[in-house]
Amino acid sequence: MPAVQRNGRTISVQDRQEKSLDQTTSRSMATPRQKPAFYLLLVYPLILALGSLFSILSPIASPPSEPLTAGIASHLNAPSLQTPNYFAGKRNLVNTYFVKLGWFWTTLAFTLLQTTTRPSNAQKHYIQTGLRYALVTFSWFLTTQWFFGPALIDRSFTITGGHCEPQLETTTGPKDAVEMSRLNSGIACKAAGGSWRGGYDISGHVFMLVLSSAFLLYELHIADRDSSHPSVSPQAAARLAHDMTEEERKAVGGWETEIQAKIRIWSRYFVYAVVGLDFWMLMMTAIWFHTWLEKLAGLLIAWVTLHGTYFLSEFVPFWRELVGGL
């Protein structure tokens, strides 16, 4: 531990920290952060189970049968459909401006988290963090955007017999209907005025919401674990910075000002807000959209991604050195 000389007496930075912070904060600094377990991922099937149970038992909800099975990509495109709940329609504001732009909000929360983290080994931390972000983003891209052509969820839909059909209120000739049936992505089908029907529709919402929330929670743990400074309040940060000498600040690579501590804390509030919305919309998806198998498929793809990113390193030393771990 670095130390400085004052009045002929050696004072370590640790001593200054313990004297400046209250007893509760000092105990939290001395106690190692508990490692988040793989069992955290069991929260997600629990949410899906509760949502599905509500859809069966609630008088205002219905099980995801044919009218709601294809969910967001299909029958809810029909403007005449009366939804039993605000969140049962895909045009609700949270779905439109949060879920549809889900990876943007995830990336923004992740970026704010990293820019307010002061890692003790910055180069290694940011390289490994960047690789983990690249892995989960690549999985999101292949599953929902492009998989050597149509995305994985679109490929699975057409392989299992799904196709694009004209909506009931749309008047098209046989030639137009044939051309529409050749479309191989939900986005292209919707743009042509059709409905995505008949196949096994992996829930892209379940996949993205699980991946986003777990990724942010795990990265929050890693960021705080790797930080060279304890996660103290703005007031404590200001008091500690005031009590430290210039030599002591240099010994720990500087120290947060009160404003920097506030930014750090509010960036974490933003992470919690994104995670909270992810959980809420996961519950709404569980209640109103998709069959059990379709939701389970989205969950399993997210699980495979998270396991390979965060837990494979426990068994493969090379992988841990490359991307880090929990």
C-alpha cells in the first residue's frame, strides 16, 4: 500500500481512507464483493412462469393461442384488434421507444457505466470489457438482425413452415400473394403490408430482454470489483478528497470529486432503470405474447450467450485470460 511522510510519521493511504469514512463504509470496503452466481439466471424462467400463469388465471388475459402466438410480428399488426391491456399491444410506448431500441439503451447504460469506472488496471479491464460487449452484441445481431441472410429468428420461422400472408383487410391479387409468401423476414413482410404466420416464432423479445438485463448486472459487478476506489457517496468522496494530501491523491491515481461521485451514482441508477424496464417488459411478453416453447427458445439462446461469456472462463483458463470473468 503506498504511503506518504507527514511530520516524520508514515501514513498509508488505507489509514486515511478508514479515518475519513464512517464505520459502515469501512466495513463494506474490507468485505469482498460476493460473486454473482449462475443461479441469478434462474430468475428469468421464474418470471416467464409467473407471466404465463397470470395469462391463464386472469379474467382479462388469455393464453397465447393463435391470435397472440405470433405476437409482435403478426396479428397485432391489424389496426382493428382490440387489446385487453395497454401492454398487450405492440404500439405501447415502452415497446416502441424502449424494447424496439433495446440494444441502444443497453449500449448507452453500458457506456455510462464504463466511463464512470476507475479500474486499477485500466488497459486490461477495458480490453476484456470490450470483448465481452462484442460477444453479446454479436449474438444479438445474429439472432435478431442478420444470420448470413435473414436473422436466426426469421430462419427458424420459415424453416418450421412460417410464411408471409396478406392481412385480411388487404386486397391483393394471387400474384401479389405469391410474391409476399416468398419474403423471408418479418421486417420485409410487415413493410409489404403482410402478416408473419404459421411457423415457430422464437421470441426475440425474451432473448433481448434477458441478454440485456443479465449483461448489465454482471458488468456492474465487474466494474465495481475492478474499481481502484470504493463505491462511496458523493459526500464521503468530497470529504475524503478534502482530507487527503496531494501525495496521497497521486498514490491512488487521483480521487473523485463530489461531482464525479454524483455522475458515477446516477450512471448506475440509469443501469438499474434499464434493467428494471427489461424485467417489466419480460413479464409483459410472458403474459401476452408467444407460446411457452417460443419463449423458452429465446431464453435458451440468451443463456448460451451469457454462459459462454461469463462462466466458460471458470473451466477454460485461456478464455478467462482473454475475456475475464466474474
